[in-house]
Amino acid sequence: MVYKRKSETETEWLFKDLLQEKGYFDNEEIIVEFKDATANEKVKKLLSNASKKGTKNGVPDFILRSYRYPDIIFLVECKSDTKYHESKTRDNYSTYAVDGVLLYSSFVSKEFDVLSIALSGAEDNYEVSAFWQLKGTDEVQEVRSDNLLPYENYLRLILESDEAFHRDYSKLLSYAKLLNADLHKKKIKESYRALLISGILVALQNDAFRISYTTHKTATALITALLGGISTQLREDPKKDKNTDVVLGAFDFIKTNKTFSDSKKGLLALTEVINSIKENVYTFLDKYKFIDTLSQFYIEFLRYANTDKGLGIVLTPMHIAQLFAKMANIRKDTSVLDNAAGTGGFLVASMGEMMNDAGDDETKLNAIRENQIYGIEYEASNVALLVSNMIIHSDGRSNIIWGDTFDIVPTKLKGKNLIDVGILNPPFKMDKDDIFEFEFIFSNLDAVKEKGTVIALVPASVVTDTTGANYEYKKRLLKNHTLEAVVSLPEELFANSDTAVVTVGIVITAHVPHPKNKETWFGYWRNDGFVKTKKYGRADVNKQWSGENGLMEYWLSAFINRKEITQFSVNRKVTPEDEWIAEAYLETDYSLLDMKAFEKTVREYQAFKMENGL
């Protein structure tokens, strides 16, 4: 027994050496605890019933925690010899490293996301296995590596997993309802609520404000600190300072709001809101920087606020923004323009594609932020949300411009050879005096390089009209540019914004006249797997969209390869006199209609069961 204890001690020292080698001890955020020395009382309590023999507390050899990610726990179990690494059945908890650490994980994962590491052997011959298990789940995923990985690599497995995102995202959307109710109770006007959220999130990016905001003694002092934190973040880089005054002006209502400025109750009211947003939104956005969940949160938030057009725009659903960015094949060297930028959904999605492609190249990442993200927005309140969104999502606001695209593009972008890709969801023409959607598309095209790509989301009538203004615009488009593809989007795509417009996505190659014999690809993308739910609005509750076998990958493969698939896609030559929509060219197989209706009913029933806990 003495020799075994000495050998396991050697294995524990080996683990410390591996931690040193992989940079764990250089990371000030990581807390490494040995045996039962953890200071986390919740972890202690969970392990109190996790004894390998069922008779006492469970004691992993090491516990690793993080100040930044307190909801993620690393558990480590060491054994003296590789023959004690893992049993065939994984239920010999006291003898084998893998068996033991997975037992601990099964208990700790009731309250935490867990990364489990099993190490056996000595320096000249050892084995490492790692696993991760999400909070509240029984499923254990194995890490595909025989070596100890850097801390960040393990974190990504959890933070970037589809499972973790969907879990956290569902919580965020549920929180939108609670936050809206709280702001209603505090008598914050509906038109100011999204701005208040964005302002607090920007201020929380400021280290000084985030650390000190709970120390203020009066409402006036806290309001001053909040606006000061926003101002500091906006003015941090002089090159990005051009919209600061208009953005700060949008937050002036905080100073005059009666609830927050009240000398008796204002301090508590504002502190409560900041605490709530920090805990539920800020921490989420810190995890998922390159996914524009904030715009989607605004959509959900406004849905509960009964002011669906409260921003004056229809926000693009997050999954469609990501889809369009992938369709445009955005890479690390691509520059992108959205000339109807709204709150920045397309820009954040595009920046995410660029930064993922750039990897850890910090020089390139800075170039992306400084030179490759262009946005134009006309409404001052939306500019405040847009700039805030860019700051929160890694700050690509250098080229965000407040103004009219029809003034900005001719004077600052046309002929400058700056823009590779244009992506936009132009304001929908609802009244006779509104600007036609095609005008925004042509403005974007004016800024894009020859052979660049423009993708626009527009009402179906824009491309199906065969008379009138849109017909003339279609002629103009084919005369000067190439119509590459048109995809029919889900009919209820904007249900969360209470907009019943049927839409399409159109893909254009800029400044190359449409060849006479060129075929355009038409895709029937009406079913994205999302269903309407009472709790989450229109959501992917059945998880049909993401992943290797999800609908997004299927759609992208068909589009990229211009595949012709029965009932789904077709290539056709078109003229302005034609309807540019898949339904005009796909043949209907009536034998499939009943099955489709049945499948839709099944999906809706599954969503109903999920919402009601059945």
C-alpha cells in the first residue's frame, strides 16, 4: 500500500508538470485545488455523496475552477499505472481513473458543466483521457485526444458546443420576458427599453464601471457612472469616435427617467436592473461573442413589450444572418457592407466568419475590426443599438456610419474598391411614399467591387412583379449585374416580429451583366425546421437546423453546388418578364402533400410537449 501511494503521488506530480507545460499556471483566472481543498461549497456538497465506495465524500485528486467561468468545473483523477486507466464497464470506481472521474462528474454535473480528466501511469508511460458533460444532462462526450490539452481548448468544447448554446440561449430568451416585466413594473417606456439594455451592456464592458457600480451611494452618482462608462467605451479609440455624440444622445433619457433618478428608490432600482442584465445577458454574450444573439434578444424582448416595431425595423433572425454570411463565402480578407444595418445582425455574423477564419492571428483580427466591417444606418436610436452591438461583439465599429445610404455611398464608397460583399435586409416598402427595396440593393451594389457578391432579403413581390416599378428594376438589374440565385425563405420567418411578409433571398454578382444563356438557381427554402412556440416564439426546438446533418448544411451544399433536387431546387434561364421564385418552376408532387402536413403536425406536437414539460 505504501508503494502504491507513492506511485500515485508521482502521477499527481506528473499532472502538475503537464499543467505547467500547457500554461495552466500562467493563467491568472485558473484556480487549481488539490484533493478536498476546494473552496467552492456547492462542489463540496455535490461530492458529499460521490464516494467511490458509497461510504463517504468523493475526493477527486484535483479540481480546477475559473474566475471568468465559475459555472465550469474541471475534475481530475490519477492512478499509478496505465493498467488502472479504464475498465471495460466504467463502473469500477475506486480502481480505475476513468471510472472514478466519471462518477464524480455524474454528481457535479447536476449544478455545473464538467470537464473530467483521467491520468494514469508515470512520466515515461502514461495515458490521458478527457470527457465533458453539460449541466443537468446524463450524456458524456469524450475528447478526441491522447494528450492533455491547453485550458482554452477544453473550454471551447463546452462553450462552443451546440448543446450548450441551445441550453443557454433558451434561458436567455426566457429571461427576456422576465426583464420586460421588471422594466414595465419600473415604468420604463417601451421605446427606451432596448436602448437601456444596450447602454448597460456597453458600460459593463468597462472594467472600472463593472467593478465599482455597486459602491455608489446615490442614484445621481450611479447614473453619472453608467453614462461615464458608456462614454469611456465609445471614446476609447479616437478612430472610432465619429458617432459618439449621437449615440450618447440616445441614452440621455436615463438621466431624466423618474424611476432611476428618484432620490429614495432610484439607486436600488437601477442597481437591480444592472445586476440582472450583468448576470443574465452580459455573461451570455461574453461566451458567444460572434453570434448576434443580442439582436435576437431584442426581437424576443420587443415581442413581450407589445411593440414589435419598436425599433422601426424588422430584425433579421439570427440563423438567417449566419446563413447569408456563409452563402457569401466570407473569409478573413473579405470586407462587408450592410447599408441598412439596423442593430447589426448581418455585420456580427460576417465578423464571426472572418474571425473564425483568421484564428489566433491578432494582427489580422485587428485589421478585420478596423477595416473590413462597414455599416450604414439612418435612424439615430438604431445607430446607438448598432454601435453598442459592435462594441459588445468584439468592436468592429470603425466604419459604422450614421446617415443616408443614398448620400454616403456616392461620396464615401462608390468607386473606392473597398467592399467585397454586400448583405442587407432593406426596409420593407409598406406605404406608397416608402423607398423601393431595389433602391437599397442598387445603392449597395454601387459600393461593391466588380464581381463582388450582394445578398439581399426582400419581400417576394419584389422579384415576382412582372409590371410596374419592380419590373423596371428587374430589367435594370439584369442589364448591369448577374442574378445568381433566388431562395424562397420560410413564410413565418418574421413571426417573432409580428410581420407576415413572405420573403426571398436574392444573390447577385456585381457589375457583370447577366449573360443571355445564364441559368439562375432557385431554391425552395420554406422549411427551416423552426416552429412557433408560446414560450420561445419561432424556434428550433426540434434541433433540425444546426450540425453536420442539419438543414443549414443541406441548404448550403445545394446552393454552393447549384444542385437540382426534386421539390427543392432547379436551374432556369429567366428574363424580367418571369417570376423569380422557385415555386414558379418546381413541379408539385401531390403524393407528398399529406406526408408534409403530417410531419408539420408532429413537429408542432413535439414543440407543445417541450413547452409544457410533457
